Amino acid sequence: MQSPLFSYTEQQSQDRYTVQNPQLLRVSLTSHDDVLARKGAMVAYQGLMEFDGEYQSHGQRRARASTGEGLDLMRCSGQGTVYLANLAQYIHVVDVDHDGITVDSAYVLALDSSLHTEVIAVDSQYGISGTGKYQLNISGTGKVALMTSGQPLMMQITPDKYVNADADAIVAWSSSLRVQMQAQTHSSGVWRRRGNTGEGWELSFLGQGFALVQPSEVLPPQNHEIGQGVRAQFGMGQQGAHGQNQNNSWN
């Protein structure tokens, strides 16, 4: 049997995380080194591996119910190699250090089990209850694999150069940055898109760090059903303020 398909063989590497191709992640595991991955993300594995649903504390379950933000994870353990992917999205491995990283949980594919996660809120400049954006703060030392819809843009932020990004296109940013959610519109029209520009909520970043932006304003398809928390009503994405603004017409 002959085919160009045989050129897509596995990448040999001593690294724990290897991007097999732009849309497939290879993770090497030992018997003492687990990894947490998005539920259902395993596409293949080699060796003696076990997959189990990751326990969520009461606080994590409560935060997920009230904000819609959080991770549904499985623990991958054993000795061998596991391949992870999600909806053919582009995969990027990031080293998390003492500064931490803030992400939208929809774009997390996998992370080291030693890392700590916590739901945080980004407030709106309007001070209207429920118009903020909930994100996931990842702290500690380790690696996290993020996903983007298309090839992303990494924007450097310095004290003399701040950055604004569409709230539906932002994937992650340095946790040390000062962040505020805003919309360039009159407060009376806060729920609507801006005139005929099609633009809505955005995040403003100040300080020293980075912001990762993807060339898409649509969450991955696995988010087409969102829970009953605040995010389902007021958050970003098609189910939240973004979608509501798109659906509203001007008088």
C-alpha cells in the first residue's frame, strides 16, 4: 500500500508536549506525571494508559453553575503517549510561570495537573450587574495547551502601548495586566452593537505582558449549549451579550 498519507507519521521528541501537527498534540506520560485534558479530546494513545473524570470541588461546581466558566476535564495517567485534539483547532503550548495566565476555558485543551485554576471576573466599565466577562486564571509552574480558531496574533503590551481587543476574539492574556471591559457606545444602548460597525464589547489591556487574539469571534462549536449560569445570559459568544447585540435592531 502506498499513499502520501504515510508522510504523516508521529513526531519523535523527548519533550512532554509536542505539537504533532498544527491541530494535533502529542503528550508523553510517565507513571508519576499525569496530565489533565478536555473531556473527549483523546484521539489515540500508545502504552498503558487510564482516563478518568477529574473531580471538581464544591467551590468549582458552584463557580461553574453561577458563571458558566470552568473546565470539564479528564485525568490521563499511565506510561505512554496520548494524542489530543478538539474540532481541528490550532494548538499552541504555553509555559506558565509565576506571572500566571488568564484564559477563556473554551480554548484550553490540556494542562499539567500541578497547575491551579480559579474563575475570575472582568468588570464592565458601566458597572451593570451581569455585564462582566468571566475567565479562568491559571497559576503555578507548568504547561498549558491552548486552542485557537485559525492562526493567532500575539500582541505585546507595554506601559506606553496599551491594546484593545474584541471580547469574542481574545483567547488569553498575562494575569499581571490591568483589564477592563468596555464598549464605545452610549450607556442607553449598552446592549446593542455600535451603529452599523458590527463591533461590540472589547477588553482594554494595560501594563506589561501579552494578549493572544484569534482571527475569529465565534467560540468553538462545543459551546453551542451553555449552562444556566450568568454567562449564558450576559457573557460573550453567540449565547451572550455578543449574540444579543447582533440580534437587536436599531430603532
